[in-house]
Amino acid sequence: MKKTPDYVKNAASVVPSERQIKWQQTEFYAFVHFGMNTFTDSEWGSGNESPSLFNPSKLDCRQWAKLFMLSGMKAMILTAKHHDGFCLWPSEYTDHSVKSSPWRNGRGDVVADCAAACKEFGLKFGIYVSPWDRHEESYGSGKDYDDYFVNQLTELCSDYGELFCVWFDGACGEGKDGKKQNYDWLRYYDVIRSLQPNATINICGPDVRWCGNEVGVCRKSEWSVVPYYYSDFELIKKENQIKSFHIPKNTSKMALDIGSRKRIKKCPELIWYPAEVDVSVRKGWFYHESDKYSVKPLNKIMDIYYNSVGSNACLLLNVPPNKEGKISSEDTDLLLSVGAQLDIEFNENLALGSTLTCDRCLDKEHDSQNIIDNPGDNYWHSGYDPDGSTLLLDLGDEYDIDKIVLGEHIRSGQQIERFTLYVKTGNKWNKLYNGTVIGYKKIIRFKEVRARYFKLVINKSRCFATLEKFEAY
């Protein structure tokens, strides 16, 4: 058995938190960009807009939530405050909010309506809140603004039930002569951890990273275990007590390789930092009537789904409501089609009740058949000589198959670095797919074949190999 380098053992030992696992299981969820920009036909507001402009005459968060549920999504994230500083809840700390608008005579609360709708339709609820605030006069003052922002963050984390996610972006377009506010991220994180301990903090946060683009494309190898410097520097320094905080040159969040052996070899600290793909169904993030002809077609959304959820990431799909406060007919038709297509494509897992044998396993409790007989509760473990491990799926009869779904037991870390999938046609094994990362979920698509037998070979792993999903559709 070949000796495993220490840095590889270190990578193999990094595991997700329980909140990160629950976030990953959410897989596909909605982003709702709604607010002042909806009424001014803009993407980034100035902060000088009058609250009187906000008046969604037919606001229907139940319509949003029901539609998201029918489309196969499991959660919703609402832009509670965007860069213009207008709050979709009646914040005690500013008049620049719904309480100063004509909507429901100033007694409305979009955040509360969304939280209630999500609960009714079985969706998780999360909030986006922008630290950049173009309306608030204290912005740029340092602690005074941080106090203001923390007060608002406390309201959002205290008054609307359990949040599955708090979403921060790093946008700030002040320019060289604009106000400069050094955000006290650690203080913000402490508030969230205290009030919403199960919520992940995404993008400008320690739990979930941006995939690096907004077009729905993951890397060929989307590692969840990456160098510490892809997260927030201060937080990593605080939690891991890294004394030497050196970031290599040519490091970019958009780099094609951020987790291979070559990339992690000289890194003193690694973290579990999985990817999220955010993309809008339209050209813009907020609703614009002129964008109605830019709504992505079903096949594009499905490709994005497979390139995100099917590539060890989660998909955050933006669907912007219109000025009435409803999701438009074009977007509604698309989302219903997405839900129907997902139902068709994943209607029946033909591997259930089949036979899955392996040429090695750690012990009887980790035999491969367990993941077929008791999916979700058990996993296959190769033992500590994983390279070359082979699993054979026997469906019991021939079926038309065009997708195989694999998933590692990520509570044991991310281990598999290279694998090959074969199908048996006649007496010959034919190669279907060469892959690298599996992670939480890998959906392998191929031209439909009529077959009974599929074979998976683990070509290379870190310390061992695991699987908790082996499905056929």
C-alpha cells in the first residue's frame, strides 16, 4: 500500500459542520431580488429614493413560495435590504423602510410575509442583507455604522423564526472618492452565530463560498476542501490561530483549480468551504419589464442544474417579482416546467432493490449493499487501500438509463479524486465517464443505454473512499 503524504492526510481529515451539511442537502433554492430597485427599474439604487415609490399592489409571497415548492426548490432567500438601504421590514433604526411607504398604510412587513409563506409551503427561509448602505448617513463612520448594521441584523435574526442562511455579498461601488467603511465582519458573524446557530453565512462568510461566476458553471473539479485564504482572512485567523497569514500570488476566487493536491500541497491550513452557484432567470437580478424576453429557456436552466447541483454545489436561482409583488407569467411558466422536468428525470431510482457488490470494504457494517437497502442511513467505506476499488451495480434486469447519481459520505470528508464509470453491453464493459470530484452529489449524464450492469472504479482517493449514494435513472 502506497504511503499517503501528510498534506493529503490533512486534507482528508477536514469535515463539514452540521450546518454546512444541512445547507448542502437543500441543493436548489430561490433568490428573490425585490425592493426599491423593482420600482425604479434599476439594479443598484442611489439611496435617495422616496419610500413613497414602494407600493406592490398585489404582493403575494404565498404565490412565490408555492411556485418555488412546485419547481423543486427547498428554500427562499429574500433581499431584505439591498445597497440602497431600503428595508423590507419596519426597522426601528431607520425610516427608510416599508413603514414609511403607502403599502398597507405603512403597516406591512415583506420579511414576515415571506417567512410565513415559506413555513406554510415547507420551505426553509433565509435573508440577504447588504452591509453597503447608500442611504444611511453613518455609513463610513466606522463603529457608529457597525452599531447600526448590527441592530438591523439583530432584528432580522430575532423576529422571523429560524433562518437557514444569511447571505452577504461584497459589493461596494463607492469609488475612490466615496465613503469607506471597514466592516466588522467578526462582530456580524457573532450576532448570527448567537441568534441563528444553524444558519450558514454565505459568500462573504465562513460557511459557503461563491463559485466564481454568475452564469451557472462549476469547475471540472469543485472541491469542498480548499486553502483557508479563500474565506475571510480575519475569521480564519481568529478560529484557526494562524500566525503566518501568507496568501500566495496569483490566488483568485475564480481560479479553475482551488483544491487539487498541487493547490493544497504547501498550504498550512485547509477548510471545508463548499460552492454555491447564483444565477438569475433573467438578464438582471431585479425585475425589469424590458427583460421579459431574456428569460432563460428550460434546457438552459436544466443544464445549470446539472452543472451545479450535479457537480458538488448548490444552486441559488434568482426569480425577481414584478412591481405588483407577483412573479410574472413568463417566470412562472419556466419554473413550473423546471419542476415538471425534474419530476420526469428523477421519477424512479431504478437502483432501489438492486444488488451492489464491492471488491473491498472496511467491515460488514460498511458493505456497499447497505447503501441500496438503507439509503441515507449507511455508507460504503473502502478501507485504507482504496485505489482500484470496484463497485458493481446489478439492476436485476435491463432498463433504459441515462443518469447515474453518486454521493460521498461527506461527514467522513471529501476523499475521491478520480473515478471511472462503465456500462456492460453484451459481454463488453464500455467506458461511460471519467470523473474527478464526487463530493456530496455527482450527477453523471450520458446518452441513454439499455443495460443491467454498471461498474464504478475508484482510481484514486486520498485516505479511503466512501459512497452513500449510488442511484440510476
